[in-house]
Amino acid sequence: QGEVVYPGNLRTLAVFLGTACQRAIGPTVHLEVAFLVDGEAFTLTAKSGHAEMIYQLANAADLQLETTYEALLSLAEGNMSFETFAAGHCKILVHTTGKEFEFMALMTAALAQMQG
């Protein structure tokens, strides 16, 4: 357990999440998610069996997720379930109905990869 540097090494969490999504993505997943983590923008694009996280805000995301680095870190380390995270530690705004279920399935699979 090293010292946490804000936002510095916490940004790597978003990249790690993108990598986990790449490993977990199925061939039918097609969505774009805008992440705002402590005000910093990331975009997860997932389609045709490929997932990529980039350090910019999506122009036309299917959904937007706002959270903190602390909550995302707790989720990634397995100290918080996705259900607890979604219910009380993030705000999800759905722009394309139904994509929230696709996102939840991808996140659950990605978290299993991260915690595996």
C-alpha cells in the first residue's frame, strides 16, 4: 500500500478499468460512457468486441457516470459492491434507454477481471 497521490496515480484507475473492460467485453456490447471522476472526464467506448478508455469527455455518450476517485478505488479493490456503488456513490444519467443494463453487465465482468 503506497501513498495515494491526488489525482496522479488515481488516474491510472480509469485506464485500468478500460483494460479490464477490454478483457471482459462481449461481441454484442455497443455503448459509450462518459465518466466524470472528481470532475475529470474520461470516455469508455465499447463496441464490436473492443473497449477503450480515453482521457476526454464523450460528445454523445449513451450514459454518464459521476463519482469520486475514492469511491471508484473502493469499488475496484473489492471493498464495495457494484450495487452499493451504484446506489449511493455515483450518479448515472442515462441518455440511451437500455444501455444502463449493458453497462452494468460490462462493469460487473470488468470488476471480476480486476479483482480476479
